[in-house]
Amino acid sequence: MSINRDFFTIDQVGYSFSGGDKILSGIDWHIPSGSFHCLVGRSGCGKTTLLKLAAGLLLPSEGQIHIEAAPVAGPSQKIGFVFQNPALLDWLSVMDNVLLPISLHRKVNETDRQSAHELLHLVGIADLADRFPAQLSGGQQSRTALARALITSPPALLMDEPFAALDAITREELQDDLLDLVASRDTTVLFVTHDIAEAVYLGDRVAMMDKGRISLNIEIDIQRPRSAACRYGKQFSDICQTIRSAMSRQVVK
Ligand SMILES: Nc1ncnc2c1ncn2[C@@H]1O[C@H](COP(=O)(O)OP(=O)(O)OP(=O)(O)O)[C@@H](O)[C@H]1O
Ligand SMILES: [Mg+2]
């Protein structure tokens, strides 16, 4: 019996937008519960499309996706989605943005507010709860979006280049905060990034997409917990180099 069941099971998935060209083909990917998988690939290769399929926001044209062995037939409540653009509502405070996934379904209660406060504390912006998005830096907006994705305690997070707009130091801080958060909650993560070093630092595995196909999927055998020091080790740079070489061999569409 397998100890670590798969959370996402993606079998022979293909996708075309309403009769157009095939965007994805023959995707096979199993993501065990509690693991952190990253996806890299050139712009336009189909990463966001695959994330939307995994979330049930799109349905496959071919093949099947299962979440915890149940076929995905629509948006799943088991998933928190973090978009590249933090997509906060300007007219809501940080606290109310975080509570949005709850307030869309029912009346927010004191327990929800307490949970939102704890999450804001965990992502390091508890003192900004009453501010509005226009009064936040990019990093603070990303932290708010992360807290919002976690407020319903989803067992899985799908993240689409969530830190792309941030400076290197803020990005590294957020990577560490994210790793701590998901480790403490045993969250399954599928994380899309353009940044190879980010993928290697975060992931248990890194997959690479090339023109709608997974062309590489490697285990990142670097000890956890990961720390700043590992970014400068030979093992880390060798893995980054392997992925970079594979990516530079790709032909741009
Ligand atoms: N709604 C749509 N209708 C038709 N084609 C689309 C649609 N959305 C995306 N595409 C096309 O599908 C392909 C894959 O898009 P996708 O957004 O998945 O790429 P990506 O790998 O996430 O790129 P990036 O790194 O730039 O975000 C692209 O060629 C894109 O033009
Ligand atoms: Mg994308």
C-alpha cells in the first residue's frame, strides 16, 4: 500500500481552446499529497493552462484529471489559487480581501476573523489588516494574496508565478515563508515559475514544459529544511544548470 497517496493525478491530458490548435498534449503527472512540485517553461508553452485544468477552471479535451481519486468536473473547493497578479479588490481592506473566499459563500464570523488575523500574522503583515491594497507594497500585496488562498485551509495550493514582480530579497523571504507555511499544514503545492533557481529551491520535483508537453521531470534531492546556504552549493547549481541547458535546447514557438 502506498503511504503517500497522489493528490493530483493527471493522465494523458490534452487541451485545445474551442477548436483551435492543441495547447497541451500527453501530460502525465502524479503529485503526491503533501509534496511541492514546480513547473518551469518558456512563455506561452501552456503552464497556466495546465494549472487551470488542475484547478477545474478548464476541463481537459483529452485524458483525465483526478483530485484525491475523484474525477475533476469543475472548480474544486480543495484548492487555493494564487494568481500572478495578486488580484486584490481595491475597495476592501487587507482583512476583508483575505476573508473574501468565505464572504462570497456565507456571513463571516468571529472565528473566521481570528483565523484571518493568524494568517496575516504568519505571512508577516498583521499590522496592515486595516489598510487598502493601494497602500501596500508589491510584496505586501503578494502576502495578502497568499493569506487569502489559505483562509479556507485548502489541502492544495496552485500558484502561478506569484512572486514574479518582486525584488530578489523579498522574493527569497516569501519563498522561505511559503515553505514554512505549507510544511506546517502539509499542503500539496503546484507552483509555476519562470525562475529556475526558485523552482529548485522550493520543489521536491521540478518539471519542465516544452510546447505543451512535459519534457523533463526531476527529483530535487536537496535536504529539507532548505536554507539560504543551499542556494550557493554545488548540488544546487548543478541541478539549475541541468534544467537551464534543457530549456535552452528548446525551440521558441
Ligand atoms: N483563452 C485562450 N484562447 C486561445 N488561446 C489561448 C487562450 N489562453 C491562452 N491561449 C494560448 O495558449 C498557449 C498557452 O498559454 P498559457 O497561458 O498556458 O502559457 P504560459 O506557459 O502560462 O505562458 P506565460 O509564461 O507567458 O504565462 C499560448 O499560446 C496562448 O496564446
Ligand atoms: Mg502563464
